[in-house]
Amino acid sequence: MTAEWVSLFSGGKDSSWALYRALEEGLNVTRLLTVHPSDDSYMYHVPATDLAALAAESTGIELVEVHPGDLEATDAADSGAQGDAELEPLEAALSELQTEFDLAGVTAGAIESEFQTDRIQAMCDRLGIDLFAPLWQEDPRELGDAMLAAGFEITIIQVAAHGLDESWLGRTLDADALDELETLNERYGVHILGEGGEFETLVTDGPHMDRPIELEYETEWEGTHGRLRITDASLG
């Protein structure tokens, strides 16, 4: 029997692209795994992870959910130690999955963050599994264009960076948005794909999904940052 892969999955564009590329490469992805921090995190995507269940239903892949509670990232004095500690519930969940099936590896959506990637790679080494990270060290604009060309529909659900105002909330990440983000990158250093937390996304449709996610929401803005408050979400 073919060894199985787990896709580390938040529902955002980067983890969704890693999943899509894994499926394109013929990897046998049989689980999605979502970590749901109750507050801030150094290692995990936080906004709207509750919608990962809808995304998983649309992909037809079983979802494993990990609820570590408050990771206490806000009060962390040592970022390295915090990152290591945050990885523990994920590693425990993967270790448990290894008792159920032959785990080949995990997919991850990091682009430039050595903080995250080094820790995930070290975790994979400890577990004796592989890491598939197809976004790693790729050009952000080329990645964004590839996502759009593949048919990804990407909604911006949170912003927190100079140059990103309330008008970005709920906006579709399309070619025009990427053009503007390139300008903001040159002017303010905003990462074109938001990897530094400048903005967060939700993939509402894509070639790996059978049905789109339809959202109803309100915007919440607090001076320099804001987010969508999802009031209803369903599969179309």
C-alpha cells in the first residue's frame, strides 16, 4: 500500500497551494491537519481556521484538528523557545497518526520563513518522515501568478501592515492586487504574499476543491489593522 501524506492546512493560500502541488505531484494525501490556536501564534496561521472544515469537505480529504488552546505567544520572551513549544502539539498529533498508517511525510506552505521551516524540517527528521515544501524560496510574485493561473480564488480576511487599509478586507487577491502589493513591497517592505503577517487569506475555490466556499461577513477595523468577522459560511 502506498505510504500516506498529511497536508498541514489552514485554508489559507500557502497551505492550500502546497496541498494542490502535492496532489499534482501524485502524493497520496489522505489527511489534512489543522492546528487551531486560541490566540496569537509564532508558528501557525490563526484567522478563520474554523473554516478549514468546509475547505476539507470540499476537497474530500479527511480533516484532523488539533486544539492546543492559548499558546501564550503574546507573552513570549524567547521566540525560539516559543516556536519549539508551539510545535509540540503538532508533533504529538503526527506521532499518533504514525500508529494508524504508514506516514510518508507532510506538506507545508512556508515561502521564506526559516523560523517555521527549520522547525518543521527538524520535526520531520525526528519522526523519520519527509517534508514537501513547494513554495520554499520561490519568487512571491511568480507564486501569486501561478495560484491565479491555476484557478485559485483567494479572499483577504485580515490585514495588519502600513499601506493596507480597510478596503483590502474582503478583497479578492487578483492580478491588480498583486500589482499593488508589489508597489507596497517597494515602498514599505510589505511581503507580496503577506508571509510576515501583513495579511491573511482564505482560499474560497480552486482546482483541488469540488465546491466553492460562500461567505457572509462584516468588517472590523481598529485604526491600523482589521479583519473579517465571518457571520455565515457554506459550500456553494
